[in-house]
Amino acid sequence: MFTRKLCNLKKDGIWSRYTGSQKYAKDGATTQEWCHVVSRAEKTVGGPTSFDPRWLQDDLAGTANHLQKLVETNPLLKSVKKQLTSSKRKLQRGLIILLVSKMAGFDTKSFTKNQYDSGILHSQRALAKILEMQCTSHRIHQSIVNLQEKKKLGDNYQQLLNGNKILLLLGDVILARTLLNYGDVGNNDVFELVSSGLRDQIEGEFLGEHGADNHPMPSKPNVGHELKPYDWESEYNLEKLGSNSYLGQGKDEWVLRTMLQSGSILGKGCQAAMKLARRGEEMERNAYILGGHLALIWQLYFDIKDFFTNRSYSLVSAPVIMALWEYPSIYDHLLSQRPLCLKELSYAVCSTRCLDVLSSLLDEELASILKYSDRLPVNDARNALHNIAWTIYREAVKIIEHEIKKHNQ
């Protein structure tokens, strides 16, 4: 019923094919493997780039006591703490920007020696830290719980309400401090780029229909109409990305949602790093596209892992949207029902050829990452980026291979 057709891909100069012989781990990439890859990448760029709490000491002095009391008792804040401290839960955008910065290099004659170290400009390091903080603020805001159905929450309502207030304040403070620190970069074009990335993230939150719990819902498959594929690589990215016309178009809808929510900000961060290094428009475009594909392959892995290993999953994840495009009847029979049965939807999705589609999409994204990263000259940073991409890819393939074997038994 299922077939696995991997295109030949080049790794470290050797064309290879994944055989699926490695054991699949339910939790995705092991902590040891992922930490090893990230650690090697951090050594390449001269140190880690992550959440920097020192920026917030003065701003959060008044809320520190409340945070300390809530973080150990409030389930909402405990989940946020886990999300922010787990390296497996997120692609480290700051690290990616530093890797791309070093991969591209710069003309040392155009900068003084006190403006760079380890092959990276100080302004690029500042950009990476600031953008990581900006994305942290966005994740904190996303963690706020919808409290519309107050009766079902019982005694936990007031506790969750207090947690929501703290999260809203914390996210706003981080975002405000982030925007303030963009002044340290000293480049208006960079600020315009990252501001448009923030706009895209917000646009992604409100794209399409939403359910009663305010979670995004997939659009009804747009079958029988002349369709135009979504070519995000060719867009003028300071303008609005895509349009609502791509909703209901399977892969195009998923790509649009992912680019708005994570691909745009990472791609523009990489592009902004090229502006700071004065590398020219062609290099800026290549860096933007590379960042976009890195965000796409990470979201694809995360969607696959969530759908096939967790009890709950997003209704706009890649497996669901790809299955709806192939069999629109699933939308009418299941997604139109209230309440929605996630178990029945899972069975319906697994009965389609979505695994083949996901496999092909994984191959395409990895091939694009290798293609655009090979256009950047510095070898050690490029190898570190390749290791990150291959680790994400292999873990996603393990899950798919495991599901194929399970269905073939």
C-alpha cells in the first residue's frame, strides 16, 4: 500500500540513500544526538545564541515574585518553561543566523578588526540574539490558554487567568525590549525586514478559519478550480506573503501557513545578516530562501512527530492537510462534525497516501537546503548546517518508515 521513494541526496560529497534500518525512537531525535549536533554548530560560530534573561532584569523586577510562585504550581507556566528550555522543541533561529553569516563570510577590508570575531560580525551576533528573543516572545504569547469555556475549568480558572496575565506581560516585555535593541544594530533596512517578519507571524495566527477553541482549522479542499502553485521563493518578501487563494490547496496551504508563522522570520533574519555584511542582493536572496527551507523542514518534522506519536495534534499539520487534499470527503465527513473525533480523523488520514507525499516533501526540502547552502563558501559552517538539516531529516524518515512497516504488517 505504501512505498518509499527517496531521491538520491548528497551528504559530505557522497550520494547516499537512507535505508530505514535504524530503530525509530518515539520521542524523535534523541537528546544526546541533537545536543551533539547543536554543540558542534555552536563551537563553529564561537558560542551559543539563546534566550538572554539579563535584558529583562529591570523590567521584570516587579513581577519576579509572582513568576516564582506560579512557575512551580501553574500547569500553563510549567509547560512554557519546558518549551523554552528544551532544545528538541524548537529550531534555534539565532544559531542558524550565525551559521549562515559565517557561511557567507564578508570582505575583511570593509570592516575593522574590532567589528568581528570567529568570522562573524558583532552586528550579526546582536541580530541573532535579538531575533531569538523576538521568537521567544511569540512562543510565550502562543502559550496563552483560551478561557472562553469557564465552567469546564472549575477551580483552575482563576489560576489559569493569573497565568495568562503573567504570560501576556512577559511576552510584551520581551518584545518591547527586543524592538528597542534593534537600535544597536544600526541599520534601518534590517529593522524593516525583521518588522515585516513579525507582521507575517501575526498574519499567520489569523489565517483561515478557527474552531471554537480558537485553534486553526484547515480550509475546505479547493477541488475543481484552476490552481496556481505557491512560489514563495519568487515573492517580494517585504509585501504580504501569499494570499487566501492558496487556502484549500493542500501543500500550498501548508507552505503558506509555515512561511507566515516561522519561515518568514528565519529567512528574513538570514537575509538581514547578509545586509549587515554587505554581501549584495543575490546573496541576500539565497540566504532568505535557505532560511525559509530550514523552517519548512523543521515544521514538517515536527508535524510528522506530533501526528504519529502524540495523542493530540494540530488540524493544520502537514499529514492532515495532505490527506484532505487527496481525499476531500474526509473534510465533509469528519471535520464538519462537532465535536471532532481526533481518533477517527487519524485513522482516515493514515488510510491515504499521505506518507508518500510527506516523504517526497521531505526529500524536496532537504535537497533545497543542500542546494542553497552550497552557494555559500565557508566549509565548516556549511557542514554544521548540513548536520542539523540531516538530523532533522533522518528523524522524520524514521517515523515515516516505522508507520509504513506498521501498516504493511
